[in-house]
Amino acid sequence: MKELFLTVLNMSLTASYVILFVMLVRLPLKKAPKVLSYAMWMVVAFRLVCPFSFESMVSLIPQSTSPIPLDIAYQSNPQINSGIESIDMIVTAALPAPVVEASINPLQLYTQIGAYIWIALIAAMLIYSIVSVMILKRRLENAKPAEPNIYEADNLKTPFVLGFIRPKIYLPARLGEEERRCILLHEQTHIRRYDHVIKPFAFFLLSVHWFNPLVWIAFLLMSTDMELSCDEKVLKETGIHIKKPYAASLLSLATGRRVLNGSPLAFGEGNVKGRIKNVLGYKKPSFWIVASAIVVVAVVSIGLLANPQSNMLTQTEPLAFKTTETDLVQIGKVAFDEYMETLTSKITPMEERIASYQLNDISVLAGDSNEFCVSLHYDFTSANDSYMNPGRGAKGKGIWPDNYMEIRIKNIGEHAYKIVDIGTGGGGQGLVPYASQQTALEPIPPGWSPEQSLGADMASLDYASDDIVIFHGYFGLFVYDLDSLHIIRSLDLKPIKCNATQGDDYCEVSVSMDGNTVQLHRMSSKNMYVYTVSSNTLQEMPYERMSNQFGSGFVPIEDVADSKQLGLYSHNAIKFDTGEYGYLHSSDWTLGTFTYVRGDMIYRLFDTNESENTNSQNSAGAEIVDSVSGDLITSHSDIEVTNEWISKDFGYTVLFGSMKSDPQQGIAVVIPTGDQSDKSEHRVLTPSKHGAIKADSLGAKASILDVVAEDGYKWIFNVYNGFDAKN
């Protein structure tokens, strides 16, 4: 909700400029048809409701349409970028800086409170509008139909249109014939132009932007232009001979007040004095006045609809470069030079080419070594008369000082980087906070053994997706790849003192939504460690709470596992969109039997056997046994049993062999055990006859293993799906 609130603030700030511009343009349009002034408020509505637009060099909007970054509450040095440096400096200086010792950034708290107040007052205004209409409808219960869609009532002081989908006209009783005709023309014009829809929508926008006084002014002026243009439409259709009776009707039916509401559309509402003067002074405008006004309104509307052209990359591929620098500021300088060199090269059109440039200042806004954004101030010179850069206010030859730029840079490996974005604001959006006191450390993989205990507090599941699982305990942090079925990253937590699972030194672990950034914070420390999975890098920096961290899918393990054996499971499970649950489990509290379970799949996290010994455990903690117990043979006397597959963790035993009545027919008997014992035993015949079968080797996943027949024919056997030919 905070991001939505900040987005609305940005839209409201841009719309404020548009409102002021429209108010100025209305002044020279006094003699033009009022419908043109009315139409210009559509641009204001667009800016109030739409956070984006097309870019054009003829834009009349200031440099930035998003002066407030959406991640401002998480920035180490919060700042705005309106494009007006003096305003930026004043506002930025007033913004509270984050306090490391605090549990929450003050700006986060202020933003959250502001968002709640914003929502509360939106609801209040909309409720007020709805209740007002309901009260009015109750007063109209005795209104009598006079004509189709037209009603008369004795208790009305002024006519109006009421209704959103099926609007109705309500008139005071006992109106004169001429007066009634003028009023009906006026109200019917409102309906034909859908003003009964436009005004409630305008009130909704006012409710959303209630904090902006210019939006209140715009609503009043829009309502005035709506009524004036409607009056002129009536005069145009009926002739100017009714000006006096029409003005008299306005005077006699005036409400004497402005109604700040979305409905109804009242005939005598608002600035009646101004409307009467406009009616009495109305003259049909000349062709040239109308034509000139249309051109002005069209040009201004396009200019206000368009965003200014940002100084973005124009290459079809992002600009890439290589450097051995490791400091982010130095990498940012290289990126700046790479980009500016393209602007000085001959391949750049003359009207965009610069002669030289000078970097004055550079700093890191947000991010880490994986992806980051730098801000820069620089000067440049142009040496040709055709040069034009509206975004910088530069035209022709000259020296253009103190320009601002943000460059977003991504590490693509092997000392290579690419510039993914260049602009004047919002470049740090979505990146982790940056702290200047960063120390690069060497990640050390931990040692472990199959017999090693999981510890008193079990291990914690920190992240899970369709691709990887991240978990940690006192024994280390691990990233397990679900495709390769191996641990692809690991970090020893003891050297960085993040191996405590309770007490003052308890280590809080947070993972980003994409699973690439892991933040480790020892509760007794003001610093934290940031581990980047993709680049296997570790950095120490001042602690800042991670924004947009993974965790919305966590549920208590009690919702998933047997309540009598909760100690064998991770404290939380993850519920996926498919309805499956993912969690950690161990049958004997050691790493050797430690597994990740998702749905009916079980993944053994620590591979204790690198050889192809078929009698070792697989990812289900399973084994193949050649000596089958006598009880099983007795209870399955119609089968010649060769061997069996047992998985205590998975909860199944499978007998393999052949039918005694038909030795060439192979068979598997799936026997549920343990947690699965409430299910029924079932038999699966081999699709083709190749003699007795036996379990040959364990599969990588819990429910799968290899099976071979007497003549060498092979299958893959799945406990759920049966046989699938492997030959």
C-alpha cells in the first residue's frame, strides 16, 4: 500500500503542474466556446489516474514525472528528484535519515501512517457522497413521472439529473412552459454528453487526491466549465432570443451554494452569477476564434499529456563494458565514461552529439555488487548550432553545467557489466539499500558429515521456489538446486558469528523475493552480512531491514505435518500456488537423513554417497533389500518375490518379482506404511512380459527407482504412476 500511496503522490505532483497550466490557458480562452476549456480538464484527469505516458520532445511537463522514488523509505540517503534543484535540496534536507539502532526507518513509519490516513479519508469522502445520494433519493420517493425519464416533485428548489447508469431528470413542480423547456434542454444536454458519468468520476479522483488543494480547485473549475459549456450548447440550439428567460430561470432556481459531490447535476448549482453573465453576454464566436482556440487546446493538451524525453539508452542492446575495478563508485565512473563516449562519437547524430564532458561528483544510490545505481553531476559542452536537449534545457553551442544523471549497472560476470538504465530519477527502485561502509569478505564453505546433528533448534527453511531451496542452521547456510539435485552454494556461518540459533547472538536470515540476496543479521550487532548467491560474494555493512523480502507464503508446520512428530520438521512450511507444501524433514535428526519435501517429491539435501552403490539411501532415505521378510512372502504367496524397496521417510514398501501363475509377468506390489498406512495396497503389472523383475538402483527423487527384468529389459518405476520403459 505504501508504494501505491507514493505512486499517487507522484501523479498528484505532476497533475498539479498540469492544473496550473490549464488555469493559465483558460484566461485567453474567455471568448472561445467553453466546451474547449471543459475538454482540457480531461488532461488533468489523465494525469491524476495514469502513472505513465508517452515521451515527446514537445512535452510541457517538468523534467521528472516521478520525483519521489518508490523505494525512498528504504534509501540510506533519501532524496527526491523533481528536476528543480533548489526544491530538491530543501525537501531532501528535511527528510529524516535512517537510524541504524532503530527497528524501523522513520521514513518507513511516516509513509505507512500517511498511507493509512490517505485510505481512511478516501473512504470517508466516498461514504459521504453515497450517503448524500441515498438521502436525496429518499426525499424523491413522492416524485411523480411527468414524461418518460422525467419526474416532478413539490419539494425541489432546483432541477437536476440523478443516476449513473439510467439517469433521470427531476424538476420542481409548477414550472412555466418556457422555463421548463430551457431547463429540459440543459439537463438533456448533460445526459447526451455523459456529464452524469464524468462528474462522479471527477469526484472519485478528488477523493483519491484529497490532500492536494489544486485538485479541489480543479474540481470546482471543471464543474463551472461543465455548466457554462452546457448553457452555451442550449443557447446555440435554441437561439439567443431565449437568453433573458434562460438567465431568469437560473436566477430563480439558484441553490446559492456549491455542492462538492459527485451527484446530482443541479441546474442552479455553483457560480450562478457568472453563469448569468455568460448567458447574457453570449455571442456566437467567429470561425477564426474557434479555429485558433482548437489549435491552442490541442497543442497544449498534447504537451501536457506527454512526458519529457528521458536521457535513456537508445541502443537495441544494453551498453556493455569490462573493468577489473571492484569498487562500485569506480565501476560507475567507467560506466559513465562508456556512455558519454557514445555521445561524443561520430555515430551519434549532430543534434545529439556533445563536444566534451566533465564529471563533478558521483555516489552510489542503492544496490550491491550484483546490481547497483549511481548518481552523477556533470558538465558538458556542445559545439554545433543544431544541438538540442530539451531535458537539459540545452540548445545550440554552449557550456551546460551541473547536470544530473542516474546510471543503473548490472554485473554479468567475468568482470563484465552492462548499463541497463540511464535517466534522471527512480534508478534505484527495487534494489537493496546501499551502505558506504561495505567490506568484501571471502565466503567459506562449511564442513559437514552425515552423522552430524541438526542441532537443538532444527534447521530453518528460508526460501523455496521451483528452482532452488535455501536453508540454514548452526552448521551453515545452503542453496540446493532442484534441477541438478546438488548443493550449489554454501556458507560457513561460524567465521562471521552468525551460527547462533537463539540468545542475544541469534542470527536473523532474510532472503530477497528472487532468492539471489541473503541478508544475515546478528541481533547484537549493528552490522549485517549480505550474501549474493549468483556471484558467491559476501559483504559486511551497516544493518538495514530488507525491503520486499520473501516470506508471504510461510505457514506453520502444524498445518502440514503430524503433530506428534513436529520436532522432525522445520518450524515453517511454504504453501505454493499449486496448493503443494514445501518443508524440511529428518527421520533421525542428522544431516544424513535431512530432506526437503514438496508434495509427493522428497529431495535428499546432503549426498552422503558419491558412488553408485545401489544399496545406499537415496533422497527418500530409502534402501533396496534383497532378503525379504517371511511375513511379506507369506502374505503374498501368489508372487515370487525377488527383492523390495523400503522408504521409512516416504512411507512405502514395494515388493518386486513375478506372478507364480505366469513367471514371465513381472509385478510390483506397493504397500503403504507409516504415515501412509491409511491407504490401500495396490499391484502394478509390467506393460510387457520379460520375466521376473527386481529393483536395480535408487532414483534421485523419492518416488522413483530403476527396475530390471530377467532378460535385461529396464523400466523406471514411479510409486504413483507405475512403469515407464527405459530401454
